[in-house]
Amino acid sequence: MDASDRIALDHLDRMTDSTGLIQHAIYSVPRRESGYTTDDNARALRLCTHLWCQRPEDRMLSRVTTYLSLLEYARRPGVGFHNLLSYQRHWLDTDATGDCQGQAVRALAEVVGSSLPDDYRTLARELIEAVLPTLADLRSLRAQAYVILAWGHLWAAGVKNIEPLEELARSAAQRLVECYQRSRRPNWPWFESRMTYANAVLPHALFIAAHRWPKETFLEVAKASFAFLDRETTAENLFWPVGNSGWYPHGEEKAPYDQQPVEPVTMADAALAAFNLLGEEEYLATFRRARDWFHGRNSLGQPLVDIRSGGCCDGLQRSGVNRNQGAESTLAYLWTEVHNSEVHHAMGENRRAAVASA
């Protein structure tokens, strides 16, 4: 049984129109005035490409087409991608963030490394090649981490002629290590002077880089920074992420709220990458804690997901659950469920193999 059997995409479809994935919702109803973002559509493209590869069928290909088409429309020759598109289909940004560029390239890499029809993969490769000069100038640490993850997917998929992106990925990994060395303090083995959002993508990227370049210090930094993040976001065996209402500056208290779904999904992804590389069970325990956050094993003891529709609430506030089911939150939940399904499948295969060889 593949992951597409286990998750519902009703809310994702509700949030998607002929243009793309709408950014925000009022409760479970799309909020059209919020328009569309390239990074949300990139996340959706990655997810649906992944699911199409598990089960190629027309409905999933239609989703892929919509999200890839929006990324193509977002292309800005020579300067990367736009990010914020109004509901009236006017681009509202003049200088899209680096994170958007990284998210877009990561999604396009998923397409290039897939078994989608040739035209889809050719377009995705062209878009990546067009944005390479922009990627070389990225300053955002998270954007650089996304570039590493994009390259890592292509490398693992055996895609040929990706040397320019590989050079950028190695340079980005080296910059992450440099930032770690500059910011590290006693009891603060981290890349920045404060933890903010999507923290786990930083060690995640270095776990991927360590697989390709084991002689570098990438693995040492990945393990140390991930262990620190794991300690700081675990309380009473619950995943308790850094809240975006104040973040977590060095030497101060961690903001307990507002907790965002992007934190458990990036933590789950990083833990799974570490487990796949090192095979240590402690990483699976972290993966499960992060996944359980969505289902009520969190600081408020309240689930955020509607399993029947596949929708996910926008976070945990001190006063309770933010009941709006936006695009980023929903995709965070869906990706975590896909990986959870794959973990269960792999464990089942291992058990069957052990029994067969006994």
C-alpha cells in the first residue's frame, strides 16, 4: 500500500483553483484575497510529484500540471522567481525572498528526478538552469539549505549533468558550516544567534551533504546541531517547537507559542534523513515525536488535523488551536503523513525479510 492510499487530498484540492494553490484559509474555506505564493505551490508540486511516482494516475498528474505551470509563470528571467501573486493574477513582489528561490528549485528537482513525462522533466530542468545565477547569490541560510536538498535529490535519483548545481550545493554546505563556527557558543551549537523558523532544514541539509562528501566536517556539524535542536524542542517527551512569537535568541527563553506546522515537518524530515544515513533508532524516535505533534501529542494536547479532508490548522497559540487551515500548514501535515507511511512500509518489509531469512 502506498502513501496515496493513506492520506486525503480533499482540502488541498479545495484550496487549489485553475491558477494554483491559494495561500490562506478562513477555517477550511479558501481565502481568495490572500492570493498565491510560489513557495506554497512549490511544496504542493513536490508532494504531488512524489505521490504520482508511487501511483501514476490522471488526477495526480493534473495537480502536478497546475503547480508546475504556476512556477513557470513565476519565472523572472535573470533574477529567479516571483513569489506573491494576487488573486487577480498580478505579481505583487519586486524582490522575492531567497527562501522562495530555494523552495522552487527543490520542487523542480523533485520533478527532474521523477518518472513524470519528458516534457515536465525538461521544463523543470530548464527552470533550474535559468535560476542558477540567482542561487549563487543567495544569502538566506534556509535558501542555501534548500539548494543542498534539491541537489541531493537529483544525486540520489542518479540524474546526470548536474555539476553546476553540485558546485553550488557544496559551497552552500561550506557556508552553513562557516556560519555554525561563527555563531557557536558554549551550550549554543547553532548556526545563528537565535532560532527562528524551519530550523531543522539546516542540519538536514548537512546530513545530505555528509553523504556525498564524508571527508568534510558536514556530518559532525549536522549531528551536533540536530542534537541541540532536538533537546531544545523536546519537553516531557513531546515535540515543543520554537514559537514565532519571539523566537529563541541565545541567552533568552524560547518562545513557547505560536507553534507552526512547518517546525514538525522539517524536524521529521531531518530526523528521517539522519536515520537513513546513520541507522540510529534515536532519530526515528524524534521523527515520531514530530509527527505526533499534529495528532495531539503537543503542549496543548489538541490535534490540529482533519484526517478525513487532509486539512491542517495553522498552529498552536497559547489560547488554543488556530483553526484556519492554510496551504503551508496542510502541506506540512501531508508530507509528514507520506513519510510516516513510507517508514511503516519499510519497517514491514524489514520484518518480512527477517522472518524469511530465519
